[in-house]
Amino acid sequence: MSRRPVNPGRRFVDSANIPFTTSLHSKSRSSPLLSIGLVVVGALLILGYLYSGSGVFGSGKNVVSKSEGDLSCTMEVLRAIPILKKAYGETMRKVLHVGPETCSVASKLLKEEDTEAWGVEPYDIEDADSNCKSLIRKGVVRVADIKFPLPYRAKSFNLVIVSDALDYLSPKYLNKTLPELARVAADGLVIFAGYPGKQRAKVAELSKFGRPAKLRSSSWWVRYFVQTGLEENESVIKKFEQVANKMSYESSCQVFHLTSYH
């Protein structure tokens, strides 16, 4: 993240226009402690500005601000992994995540016991870190346009999780992508989608995605699932809700649990 230039809180004024300048200067020479105190206070103000504004002392650039309503259901996937593990049990053995920042999700899933993980990044990765580049070299993560068939055989994964990506697809491409996601899932499909009116895409991401996110209501999604021949997994929905309540987890995204094609 680029550091923003510090905007001074005060301007220095021309001493020739102030009649008391000579008096002030003599006082400052006679009070060195006052000058030292002003320097210390100024330094603390600058440090406070850098800390809160630029985030140079933390990992703020990787954190999604909920107060600003930024859309990032991938961050919700990271939060929900413990709940998903308990709700799906052994079905979480072999998992595919599809969506932006999939390297983060794949890395976290790989740390889970008895879990294999893969990822599909739908957009070009320009600023991938060394860990992400390593996952791509190993074939764990692939960069692929999800508007076209996925490079996997049918039922290659127990569970497929998708976040953010579907919000950027028109119904025309959803008709192709959603059946593909269900095709490679043996046991289930989990969709994390944004809430209409509660979230928005960050402006910086509009050029990356090519179009603004189309956030749809839960009723729209349910109707669409029926049209696509997909059914919601009622038993998993119940387990997920029970575990979420027990762990005080509340998602800022809509979460849909679907059965795969049989």
C-alpha cells in the first residue's frame, strides 16, 4: 500500500506580519523545555496519523473494512472454515475453492488436518506473493476463466466453495458456470454471495472484474437454483446454523448449501 503524504495541521506564517514575533522568539529562547515539548507532541501526532491512516505498522491492506461495506465474501470463507468443518465433517476431505484471493483460502485449508485443497483464481494475478506463486507452480491453484468449463473431471472434489466470483457474472454466464461448479462436486456446493444494499465492490476492483457486482436477494438465488436443477441441502443448512450459533458466528454474506448433481 502506498503511503499517503502527511498533511500538516498548521502552516507557518510570515513573522513580518505579526507584531509580537520578537516577543515570542525571545520567550522561546528563554524556555528550551517548551520547544522540546512541542517537538515531542508534533512527533506523536505524526506517528498517530501514520498508524491510523496508512496502516504501515499493521497488515491493514489485507483486511476488509466492514464499516465501509466493501464486498469480500472470500474473507467470510476464511472465517467460516471452522464452522464448515464441523457442519460437513468428512466431506471436507477434498475441497476446491473458486474465487479471488483463493491462495489465502487454499493455504488455510491445507493447514487443516486430513484436508486436501485446490483453488481456481478467476482473474489475472498481478501482485501475487511468494506463497501464492508457489501454489500456482505446484498446480494447487490455477488461474482460469470460470465462464468456460473447469479443467477438472466430474466429481473431482467432495466439496466446492465459491465466493465473490458469481456476483460478477450475468445470468448468461451463470447458466454455464454454476452447472460446472456442481459437476466437479461429488457431495456439495457452498456459495458465499453478497447481500444487496449492504455491500459494494471496491472501486479499485471494478477494472479488475470488468463490471460492477450484481448483488442478488436470497429469493432470487433460490429461484435460480430451482431453474438450474440444484437443491438446497437442508440437513447441512441446519448443522451449519447450529454450529454458527454455538460459535457466535454471523456471516456478512449470504451462504447457500447445495447438493451436487447425482
